[in-house]
Amino acid sequence: MIINAYTMKDFLDPYGKLDVLWRYGKIAPYLKNFLHNKEIASKIIGEDFVVLKRGTKNIPLYIEDFDEINKKYLEIRANHHLDEVKDKLTGRQALLRKYFVPRKLVNFFYACNNEYGNTIDRIFIDIDRQTNSADDARKVTNELIKIISSDKQFNDLIKYKLLILRTGASFHIYVVVKTTIEHDFYDTYLSYGNGKEKSFITKRAHEVSKATKLNVLAGHERKKWAIILDTSNTPPGKLARAPFSLHIKDSKTIDGIAIPVSQKELADTKLISKISKLTPEIIRKNIDQYISLLP
């Protein structure tokens, strides 16, 4: 899915100027349960710069603040600079503008387990690929899901629901736990590195590699010849991509939209081809189907 930002007028330019907040405002009501109490973050992509906005350095923004997006506000954003209209905006509308500036493509992130604290309510596994194909990533994700679901020891330790996101380039897995767990659970079972050869993620990488006959490793460092299972964005203070976020290649190009997929879809050898044919209109039309997959 490759979308040129300057040709999708109805999708990105509803008021005559590029503004992704119109679309994010449309999907925000569907994300209130999933993102409740999570600090929102954004990555603004310019031609020669990237700016990250998050709750550690700015006033925190929350999904409920997207209720402040309306037609009048979007029209003001399209036609005026901030210093011209400050007196016409609420405090939350001004904050939304700082995180999601008009006339720029912006990724939509959130603090996976909040910006601060010691508890974890979702485990985030990034399936990172470099030179491997998108279908290789699908195979790895599918195998890992099967292993997690059949792991009696892991299932005895925590109760959870799974969320699988096709992000545009690869896949993300969220293990959303029913009861929060302490940070030391991550250190014991999910971290990797020296002395962590028996951790859950290290062992599962070995099993997935054996089952798929692909090079699969647990870690954070990207390697061209391997698919990496990366849990490092699980601890508090780390960011994750929000469902339905645009996946932005550069300042003019969107190369995907993060959408939930079911375990059944993940097993489909034609999944990558099918997803590449999705358009924003198809996703919006079938939004209830995708929302049903969110924990």
C-alpha cells in the first residue's frame, strides 16, 4: 500500500490542506478502550527533520482529548497559523496542534505501559525485518503466536488476550494481560542478552527459527540477515504504534496503515497480498471488523 499524500484529497485534505488529524479524529472513538489512560505520542515527518512529541517533555495528551476535534477546529487549522488563532482554541485543541501539526504527515504512537511507573499491562513484541520479505515476517509471527498459545508454563503465569497488528512494514504482537504484572516479570521472562538464554523470548526465537527455517533472534539490534523478536518497548517509558496509525515512509508517502489481523488471517499465505490492496476507504468501511479484534 503506497499512498502519495498529495493525491488523497478526501482522505488527507478534507479542508484543502494536508492534515492527518482529521483521519485520526475519525478513528479515535474506536480506540478509547485500548488507549485509555495511555499518554499519546506523535512523530512528525518533515522533508529534512523528524520531531517526536511525547508526555515526558510536553503536557500529556490522551485519547479522550481527540473529542475536541470538530469541523470548526479543522477549518481553523487549515487556514491559519497557531499564533493567529490561539484565542479561538481550547487548551486541548492547542495541545493537539502541537502533537499533530497541520500540513505534515504524522505517525500516531502511545506509551505502551505509560511514560512512568513499574507495572505492565501489555507485552509488546516487535517482529522486525530488514531484508527478509513481509511474508517471512508473517510466517514468524504466525509461528510465534502458535507457540505462545500452546505454552502451558506461560499460560499458567499470566492470563491475557492477543492482538496482532500488521504495521505496514511488518507485524507487532501485543500480549494484553488481564491483571497487571510487575517490571521484574519482564526482566525474568521477556528480556534478552547475556545470561538470558532461558528467557521466554530467547527460547521462543530459537523454536520459531527451527520451525520456519528462517534466522530468528531475540534482541534489539537490527540485522539484515535475520528477523528480530524485540520486546524492548514493553517497559514503562517506551512507545508503540497505535492501531490505525499511518505508517509513513517519508514526508510525502504513506506505505501502510496499522490494522489488526486475526490469527486465522495470519495463517493465510495470501495475507500480505490482500492487505496491500486495502485502501483507507475499505478500512473505514470495515472498521467494526477490525475493532472487534482489539482487546
